Amino acid sequence: MNKIIEFKRLNSLKNRQTYGFILAGIALILGLLLNHLSFLFYFSIGYLAWKNHRNEVDEIGLYYYILPYTIIIGFSLWNYGVAQFVALIIAVLIAIMFSTLMNGLINKLDIKLGNVFLLPMAFFILNYIFDKLPAINILEVPSLLAVIHNHTPVLRMATIFGMYGTIFLIVLFINSIVGILVDKENIGIYKKVTISIIILMLLSNIILTSNLLVVGESRSITVAAVQGDVVSAEGRPRVMKEIFDFDFNYYKNMLENVDADIIVFPQVPLGIYDIENIVDHKYRERLINLAKEKEAIIVSLLIESSSVHGGKHHRFISSYLISPEGVIGKSSKRNLNFFTQRIIFSKSEDYSAISTDYGEFGIAIADDIRDLNTVRLLKKNGAQIILSTSNDDNFGVTFSSNYNIYPIMNAIKYNIPVVVANQDGTSMLVDRTGKVIDQLAVKEKGVLVDEIDIQHSISIYSIFGRHLELILMLVIVYLIAKGIKKYYF
């Protein structure tokens, strides 16, 4: 049977309609590569919605629609050292798995108003599973919303409904617009759904951009985010001690004309911090001296180790907050790279905010900003701003949009400003409404400096929206189980 299906996939390439699905699939993710073509995301979903209303969506069509997206995932595997042909095979297998699942949702479930809701449910479960499954979420999998990371008014629905709920509503909206055009029998339902989503989008923007969710007084701080690819810098030595010295001076020189309250360095180790306080004082001392010179709080990465106890359980990737008076706090990485860092380091379970004279700071290190819970827990523990030190130089332009979406979505979902200092791009200053105040592109060198307002605020998503996402997922699982029971038992 599987062989027959595979032959059908190959034979379907003789059918011109198959190429419509392929082109729509390319359009779905084209904005990951070319930001100015991100609007094609909506046309891609619109094409699938049109096919859905004409009952022309099948497993093979969905396979070719999803395949460009899963090939991007294959590139991610390739980045981690997986052989090219193996990465391609895995990409094909993922496309087969999800096209089968989505086809089952769209064509096999018999529910009232299925033409309205089943396609949005299919997109919801696609993104939900990619982010939730441990075997998949360790990869640099591009979020579907990464393509439209700069469509802030649309994304602000996430302040209530979260990332997955927003995907559901976007697809539901487009599906309903197409329904109005082609399904005259149910035009009344589609109009009601369309108007409801427009109201929800307007409401989300009003709630987030006003002060309705702000608790207490707001204060402005000047934040600087440093970006520069020191690893590729000419003359960089190979001896560890000399590397620390070179990297420190490289970034220090970039701060010559920078005046800020907070200075965030990228995820590049600028020394070792000995938790036994026995050796390596100089790395701390020179950062303290830099903090004195700049009259600022420095957020810098140090490799935390122990001169007394060896082994993985005494090594952490840690970001330190250093003021002119000394070290005032630290935060260690919670989400370690599966293929390398987990072998060498221990992960942190601490989500405490750090108190400073400027407010309560939450620190995220690299993959922490992509994690589903890190920013939520930092916010829950009192953080008024998220400072993220990152190093994403090896993923290149292909995934830059993916690193744009997570700071923006975290700002929107949790109603909190986010600052990202990335070694090689992209670095960002994002206010609590998801507006990008300033940004450096991939491969740019420079320092972002601007004022950001911080305050305590309420996150509707934390209180309500994340539970709504879970309920929707459980409903979909129930419908799938019901469909399986009907067809196979």
C-alpha cells in the first residue's frame, strides 16, 4: 500500500494541479528568505482554502504543499551535521507524516461547519506539534508566523490567544474570506466569522497599545545591545586565554561612544567565573572596571566552572549582571543545545528575576528566548524587561526571520519589552507591544541604543490564553480519536 501511495506521489507530478500546491507551499515560507515577499504567506493559505472549499485537497496535494517547509527543516538538520541525503530523507518523511495527519483532519472528520474550522485546526496542530514534541523542537524549526514577523497588528492577537491561537485565527479569517467568495450557501456564517476576527484583532491592538494592562508607574531606561561577529574577526587567536582577551577588547572598543544604563553583550564567553572564588578574578574585575567606566550595568556571558569540583554538574553557561559595585546577579542557560551543550554543561532550573536600581530584569540566553516557558516564568517572578544574550551566527539568513519572531511574540504574549544582543544578527530592541524600536540585520556590526519604558504589567495570555490553546488542542485530539474510532473500529 505504501509503495502504491509513493508511486501516486510521483505520478501526480504529471498533473498540473500538483504544481499549484508546490507553488503555494513555496509561497508559505518564501518570506523566511525574502522579507519583502512575506505577503505571499496569506495568498498561500488562501490558495489552500480555495482548494478546500472546492473539495480538491487530498493527501498528495498536502504533501507537496508541506514539502518546501519540511525541506527548510532538513536544512536545520544539515546545520547540526546530519548528512545532506539523510536530512533530505527526514524532510520527506516529516512531509508524509504531516500531510497524512492534516488530510485526516480536513477530509476524514465529519463535524458541523467542517469547511469553516477544519483547515484552521490543521494549521494549528502542525505548528503546535512542531513546538511541543521534544524530538522536533530541539531543531531550528521555523515558526509559520516567522514569515510575517513584521506584521505586528496581526500578531498582536497573540496577547490574548498566543502563537498557536493566532495561527488558527489567521487561517480561519482567510478561509472565511474565501468562503464568502465561493460558498454562497454558507455566506452568512463566513461573514460572521470574518467580522468577529476583525473585532478580536482591533480589540487586541487596543488592549496592548493602551495602558489598560500596566500596573504601577512606568520608567524609561537606556539600553544598548551589542552585535559583532568576533569569531570571524581578523587576527583572533586560538589559545583560550588570548581569545578571552581579544573578544573583550573587541567589544569594549565598540562601546567607545555608547552611553546607556544597561549594556547587553552577545552570547560570547568573555572569561571564566570560578564559583569557588579561587582563580580567574581578572575576568570579573575587568568587567567591573568597564561597568565603572561606562557607569552602566553590563550583561555579559562567562563560563561558570569550579576549580574544586570537576565534571558537567559544575559547569554552566551563565550571564552575569555586573554593576560598578560588582556582580549583582546571574542567570544560567536553561535550554541547552541538544547535540553539543548538553554533553558539557548542566542546565539551570532558576527563573528568578534580578533586582537592580533600574528595575527587575529577566535574563534569557540564546535558546531560552525560543522556549515556551522561560519568558513566562521570568515574567511571573517579577521581570519587567527581558535581556537576551544570543549567538545565532551559524544559522545564516535562512533562519533570521525565525529569530525575529520569538522576541516579538514573547513581548506581545507577556506584555514585556525584550532586548536581544546577537553575535551575528539579528539584534533587536522590542517594546512591550511587539513594536521593533531598532534592529541590526544579519552580518551587521554595531550597537543599538535607545530608551525603553519598563513597568509591571498583566499578561492576558498567561492568565487565559495559554489555557485556551490547550483546550483547542484537546478538542482536536478528541476529534481525531473519534474519527479513528469511526473509520477503523
